[in-house]
Amino acid sequence: MTQDERMFFDPMPGALGLYAPLREKLLAMCPDTGLKVHRSQITFQARYGFAFVSLRRMKGCPAVFIIVSFGLGRRVDSPRIAAAAEPYPGRWTHHTIIGQESQLDGELMGWLREAHDFALVKGKQRRAAALPVK
């Protein structure tokens, strides 16, 4: 883990204990993933960003938490999704509140795997849609 990642959690040091296992699982599952630390989020990317970790407080957040956001080509209907939006047609952004390591389970990791795979093809889909039909 980089120093920038550690420093990101200075405002909420306990959240590092939730981020570290997520990072480990995500990089093991998708080894082609790159990581960028920004002021307000950590971005996991494979061609495009597909998963994002932030400390932005949302309704229902426990004292120590991380928000894990991810993009898919479909809307996920689950009580685990705290918020979902469709910023572009056919592109859904989902936000989950993680307050316990046990929430880093197969269901969440499956969504993140799907988001990774979607990030690899969404640029190709965009270019194909822009090509004129003959």
C-alpha cells in the first residue's frame, strides 16, 4: 500500500481496516487494475475507472465506514445499494456503505468484477455507437 493511500485515511484512520482487505481482494481478482489516489476518492481502473472508495458521509453511515462506488451497464436492485444514478444512458453508478469487513463478501466482489469487465468494454461500445451505419 502506498503512502498516499495511507494518508487518504488520515481523517478516519479506522476506515483503513476496511479498505486494506478490499484493496487486497480487488487486486487479486483483477490484477490488471491500476490505482489513483485523489483528494476525495481512490480510483481503481482498468482502462476506465470502475470502482471508487471515498469517505463521503451518506445517510446511514456508521462511525467508521468506506463508501464503495462502482459503475455497471445495468441498475442493481439490492438493499445494499445506498444510492444509484444513471448519469449516462446505460451507465449506472451505485454506492454502497461498508461498515464491517464481512460486507466485503462475494456479492460485492461480484459487482466489482462486473464493473471491471464493463470498464474494459464501455469505451469500445461508445466508439461503435458513434460509427455511422452504412
